[in-house]
Amino acid sequence: MNEPTDIQIIMQNGRPAFVVIPYDEYRRTFRGKKIPEGDGIPHEVVGMTVKKGYSLIRAWREHLGLTQQEVAERMGITQAALSQMESGGKRLRKETQQKLAVALGVHVTQIQE
């Protein structure tokens, strides 16, 4: 009778009160990281660039809990190409910066060094 669904709604007093979603979907959707509006950068991201010497790209990726492979797939590039971007040294083209920002879910100014 009850078919399994990806999302379950739990009712309370005849009204929707809670939603249950698969854990993998939760992790993709709600990574627990707040991304500031505009060009703000979280303290944790800045800390990784200062303390660990990471590029902003790598710091953002790690802050968001993403792998290089995940970001590369979102951009339609190889993991090796993303690795080169993360190593810094070369200024990225505007189009590449925009694709990267979309893949990370941040504003383009938040990844510009």
C-alpha cells in the first residue's frame, strides 16, 4: 500500500510538520555551510588561505565539503584541470571564473584573488 518515496512528509495535527529526505540528498542540498551574500568570505575560508596557503578556490571547495571530482563534473572539466586551477599561479578567464562560481554555488567575486 505505502510505496517508498524519496521524500516523506510527517503530519502533526493534520498539518505538515517535518520532511524526511534521503541522507545523500540532504548532504548535497544542505551542506551546513552558510554562503555570505555578495562578496563576503567566511572566516574559515580566509583561514585556510592564510594558515594553509590554499588558493581561494581550494579553500572554498574544502569549506563546502566538495571533492575535486564533484566540482570538475559540475564544470564539465577534468579533475586534473581543476587541480591546476586550485594550485593558483595562473589568472583564470572570466568565463572559467563564472563556471567555477556556479559549480561552487558562490558569487564570482568570492573566488577572485
